[in-house]
Amino acid sequence: MDKSRLETKVGLFVCLGLTLLAALLLQFSKSTSLWRGTYELHLHAVNVGGIKPRASVLLAGVQVGSVAQIRLAPDGKSVTIDLKIYKEFPIYTNSAFVIESAGFLGDQFVSIIPSTNLVAMTEADKFTNGANALCIPPFNLLQVARDAGGFINRIDDTAKDLADSVKDLRAKVLNAETLSSFGTSLTNMKQFTEAALAAVKDIKGIVSTNGEQVNLAVSNAVKFSTGLTDLSDSAKQILATNSINLNQATKDLAEAMKNIKQITSDVQTGKGLAGTVLQNPELATNVQAIAANLAVTSSNLNRLGLWGILWSHPLAATNNVKSPTLTSPNNNHP
């Protein structure tokens, strides 16, 4: 066999083998197949964790595509993940995109969580080629560990502050002097309690020994209150039955006061008998003389008596002549 022809056959066989190997690698790898149609989705996330290109895209646990490319935004604040999704798997716009891990330390992948409300979805609610969506960042264990470390540090600081507070409390409050005062207070409280119990016991003894007197006093108080109630009812009944008479008496009293005021006014103005006597000078003089004679007569009666006055003037009494002039108490009568 010609040497050149042999080399050509070996070269063709090697190329065919490499082609078949590449096809097998593509078929069993995590990337999309060359013979299946796809469309692109662009996910935007703040952090993508450790996800890599050719990572799987799972919809409800079923692979529906792969990660084609990961691009960092020019401002460095976000990351864009380009997905290649098989055309036979439509993705609705109300689905959620989450970066998860296979196990605790397994490879990361993009998980698509479909919404439960798919009845009212239409063709217009599906993602099209080149559509954009938001992606939830993966669970960052290191960040959680850092946060937990900071939280533990804050707990340590709080425990230290609490220990210092307890130390200050023991030094300032729970010292020997305070504890001694507290013990004295407890002793005084105990003595006071004992005295109070003794007083209560004495009161119980007094009540038990004088139960009859206490019951009698209570009964008398009840009877007195009952009498007051009856008296109040009687007074109410009297007022109710004699209200007309009381009103008439009140009116009569008011009329009498009016008459007294009228008489007083007449006296002051010189009207009537009393007013005439007080306002007339002659009558006033006579009244004064009568009052003086009455005063002299009463004085003589007090000094001599009735028989003394009659004995000293027998002729005047028998002959019915002019009565003797009574002397004042200052004159010496025989």
C-alpha cells in the first residue's frame, strides 16, 4: 500500500474520531446542544456568587438551558448573566430567577421558580429573545458568617457591660453597710408583723368576749337608723298633708310683716294714734307727766305700801276731797 494513501486514511480516521469525541462532549456536557434551538435571556444581579459559564438553568428542577456568558457592568455595581434557553420551554414573566447551589458546597446554577398563577397567562406574558429580568443573589455563607461574627462581638460587648454593671451594683448597693441596713429592715419588718398579728389577735379576743355588746350596739344603731327613717317619713307625710296650711301660714306671716311695716311707717310719718301721740308736743308732754306720776306712785308703793299711803291721808279718803299730791321718792314723808 502506498505510504501517502495510508497517511491520508489515518488522518481521516483521526479527524472523524475527534469530531465524534467533540460531539459526545457537547452532548453530555452542561452546555446547550448544537442541534437544539435556543433564545437568550439577560439576568441582572448585584452579586452572582461563584456561578460560572455553562452552568445549568433549571426550571422546576428540569434543565431548560445553560449560562452562556457572565458580564460585569461598566460601573461595577451589577452583573449581567446571559442565558440560553431551549425554545420548547417558555418562561413566563412572573417567574423568579434565583442562583442556588447543588448541596451545601456543590456547583451553582440558575433556578427558575414559576408562579402558581398560570391560568390567566397568555402568549404576551412570555419572555422573548433578548428579554431582561432580575435575579436574586445567591446565599452568601461568608457574609452570614461575618454578620454572625459581628453579632457575637456585640453580644460579647453587651455581656461585658452587664458584668461591669453587676460589679458596680455589688460595689455600691450590695455592700456590707447596705446589707446590714437591709437585715435591720427585715428584723424591724418582722417585729412589726408580729406586733400587728398580736394586735389582730387582741382585737379578735375583744370582739369574741364582747360579742353580745357589739351585737346590741349594732342592733341599737339599726333601730336608731330605722327611727330616723320613720321620723323622716312622718315629716314628709306631715309636710305633704299640711302643705296648704303651711303655705297659708307663710302668707299670713308675710301679711303681718307687711302690716308691721305699715304701722312703723305710719308712726314715723305721724299717722294713727301712736304717730299722733309721738308727733304732737302737748300729748307727748302729758304722756311724759303721766309716766312721771306713775313712777312716783310706784316708788311710794314700794316704800310705804298701800296702807301707809291711806293711813297718812284718812280725811282725803273719807271726805272724797282732792287727792293728796304724791311726793317723789326724794321727799321725806311723815
